[in-house]
Amino acid sequence: MWNNAAGAYGPAGKRQYAGVGTARSAVDLTTCLSPRLTTAARPLLVDLLQQFGVSEPRHVDPSGVVRRRHFTGHDELIHAWADAIGIPSEP
């Protein structure tokens, strides 16, 4: 897991794994992207990050609001995406 906070790109968290498998699947984004997605995905994201020693995600707040400033260099794209599917976001 990698972090790009404050312009310092490097490992995030404290836990590392020696081997990682690959998984791929096709998803029809037009049918699954919705405001409910952020509230449903956040608990999974929090649990996943905690497995790597990261205590709290900065990208989505507890109420499901997307924090655009944490998507480094992609604020306008994230803003357009969030608006298009009706997800609340903040700068």
C-alpha cells in the first residue's frame, strides 16, 4: 500500500506482505455507481486499510462525503464524477 501525502510518495501503514496475487473482473460502472456506493464501500475500505496499519481513510468521511483534496492531482475529475452520480463531495 502506497501513500502520496504531502508530496512524499512511499509505503503507508506498518504491515507488508511478501506476495500478492492478481484479481481482475469487469464491472459495469453505470449500474453500480450511486450515492449508496460510498456508504457501502467505506466500512470495507476502513477494514482493508486497518489491515495495513492505516487507522482512518482520508478520501471518504464517515457520512460518505468524498474529500476531493485527497485525490492528488485529480480534484476536477473526482468532482465531475461525484456530481454525475450524485455523491456529495467537498474540496
